[in-house]
Amino acid sequence: MRIHVEQERCVGAGMCALTAPSVFTQDDDGFSEVLPGREDGGGDPLVHEAARTCPVQAVTVEET
């Protein structure tokens, strides 16, 4: 899978980082981003839930 956070859409709610902290973090400005090397989700079962909880649908998960 490939995970992407659309920076232009992100509002910094942090739901993805709270739901799947092994995959997502927040940058210095409070916006979400995928941790380096975790773009494939690293097998975290909560990645899809993290995408679902994003209030502005800034997180996408593409099955490869």
C-alpha cells in the first residue's frame, strides 16, 4: 500500500497521528505527514482507520 497526506488539504487535526502513531506524525506547523520510511504503512493495521478519521480526507491509502 502507499500512504499520502495531501498537505494543501490538511488542517492539522492530528487524528491520523493519534490513530496510527507508528506511521503518522505532525510537523513543526502542526500538519500531518507520513513518517520517513513508513509510506507503505509498515503493516500497521490502523492505517485505514487513520485515513477514515481524517475530518477533511487529506489522508489517502492506495492498495498496490
